Amino acid sequence: MILQPERVPFNGSVLGSAKGTWIINVSAAVYVEGTDSLLLNVTLEKGVCSPEEQGITRRLGMLVPAPVLKEFCLREGIACDIRQWLEATEGNGFLDLTSAA
């Protein structure tokens, strides 16, 4: 079942990290059939402080527990996982966060 990206609570959120400030944009969200999980396509856009700076965009695929939509403490944990991923990696990637639930 497809979920409107606007219904994902952290869509449009701002996330601070050691590598700067990022905006989380969810472009697609799908319930994974037969599981209690969501598959998300996320674009992370680095904020720019001056006109001379170029924006940086990173793409992240995520498999997350579906209850993340309802429980604030889980959403906070997802934000921490994204932050750690941003700080530890370069480029695009994928996070499977279902085993952490």
C-alpha cells in the first residue's frame, strides 16, 4: 500500500549534524506487504548559508518499522540514525532499521 509522503511525520524536518544542517524530504513511502515495515525514499538536502555555497543532495533508501508513524520516540531514533549515517558516510545509501526495533 502506498502512503502519501506528506503523512510521514519527519518529512520536511530539519536535522542538524556535524556535516551541517539537512532537510529531510520523503519522496515515496510504501508499506511492505506481509510485514510491519515501510520502505522510504528520502532525499537529504544540505542547507546553504551563503549564495557562494552549492547545495548538496544525498539520497537514502530506508526500511523502517511502521509504528514509526505513531510513536515519537521511534521518530526521534530514526532522526538519530539518519544523523549517524550522514556523519559516517559520503554519497547515497540504504539503511535497514527494522532489526533495531
